[in-house]
Amino acid sequence: MSYSHIDRATVLAEALPYIQKFTGKTVVVKYGGNAMISDALRSAVMSDIILLSLVGIRVVVVHGGGPEISEMLQRVGKQSTFVDGLRYTDEETMELVQQVLCGKINKNLVSNLNRMGGRAVGLCGLDGGMLRAVKLDEKYGLVGEVTAVDPSPIEDVLNAGYIPVIATVAQGTDQDTAYNINADTAAAKIAVALGAEKLVLLTDIRGLLRDRKDEGSLIHVVQCSEVPALVREGIISDGMIPKVDCCVEAVRSGVKRTHILDGRIPHAILIEMLSNEGVGTMLL
């Protein structure tokens, strides 16, 4: 399908009121899934983030890196073990998590953003004691539960005109260790601490579906009060439960809107934020 100049102008005109609404506001994007693995999708996400930043929206990127961590563990001959969907993290695994998340992945994302015309700075939860945590449960090893977020380092980076890119490793307060933090959870906590307008979780699924076999059954808007019934009906289940819980906690703690978006759709962030069409599920 070809687009005329009028079509392109119409798209830009449609985006204008959304740009005006969100300029100066903070949006936290949790970046992960296929959008991190595919070069084409990664490029689309990076360009979305840069565009939002250039029109005055304060974008904060929070990232995980599960596949890369699993790959590194495999290289050193260590088996990846998961308990209740969380990676069991012993001391050796925690060292690798720190190296991969705070080093390779974080700096690659920063480099990609800068190469494409953005201005990004890499951070991790250890910087300035930004993320503080205690052990979640002995059965998960060195997986932490965030107890406090100091947004000052993030605010400093934003105020200097940069895009903060944050790796989710936290400083332990109950023992002298770093903790591995679930990226969805960390993004929600950071969004609350920053008083963000929006929290966007990029996933590998369409959003909330009434029928998981039918992508046409997407639920576009969910009120937080509706979530318990959707869990009972099995519409929210398995790995979607903790994602939705993060969104509900963020909304109830002051974040205006949360979005679960399909990171497999190129430019899903722009479509959701700057157009009349929604491509995912919004919780409010």
C-alpha cells in the first residue's frame, strides 16, 4: 500500500494533540522479549523512543535480558533454573547477571540509541543506590524484592536532556549483595517513584485476549477493579498475572495509565501513544 503526502500529513496531524498532551510528562518503557532479539524490531523501538524524546516526552527505558543471560550461562556450562517463573539466582549466576545486564545489554542499548540520533545514558539500580531490595524468598536465591527507589539519578539524567537506560539489578539492604530484580516489577516501581504519566510493558503477546487462540478478541481497556474477575475467569492467567499485577500496583500508586503492548508489532509504542488506534491493552 502506498501513502500519499496527504496521508502522511494526516498521520502527523493526528499525532499533534497527543504530543501536546504528553510533552514534559514522563513515560517508562519496559523493553524486552522479541523486540530485543530481532534487529528490525529493535530498530523500530529505538526510533520510537528517540522520536518521543525529541518531541519533549521524558522517556525512561527499563530493560531485562533473560535470553542473553541464559545464553551466557550455557556458555559457561551452567543450567538455567526457574522457580515460579523467576530465574533461580545463586552467587555465580548473580555475577553473570550483573555482567550481562549492567554491561553488555545496557551498553549495547545505549550505543544503539546514540547511533540512531538519540542521547542516552546507561544506569543500573546500583548507581546512587537507585534500587534497594531485600531477598524475595530463599527458594529463588539472590532474587530481590524492591523496598525503595531513589529517583534522583534518573531525574538528573532526564533533566540533562538524556534518555536513561536502566538495568534491573538492586543493592541489597539485608545483606552485602546485589539482587536480580524482575524487569516488569522494577519498571512499575520506577514509574511510581517518578510520578510517570504512563508505564508501557513490551511483551511477546498481543495484550489481554478474551480467547487466547483468537488475537481478534483483544481487550483494549481494563479497569483495575475488573482484574480479579478476569483472573477468576482465566482470561488473565499464567505469566500474564504478574504483568497485570505490576500494572495495577502502578495505577493504584499514581501512574495515570499502563499499557501491555505487543513488541512484535513495529512502532507499537508510537501507535499506542500518538494515534487514535490502540494496539494493546490499557489498564486504568
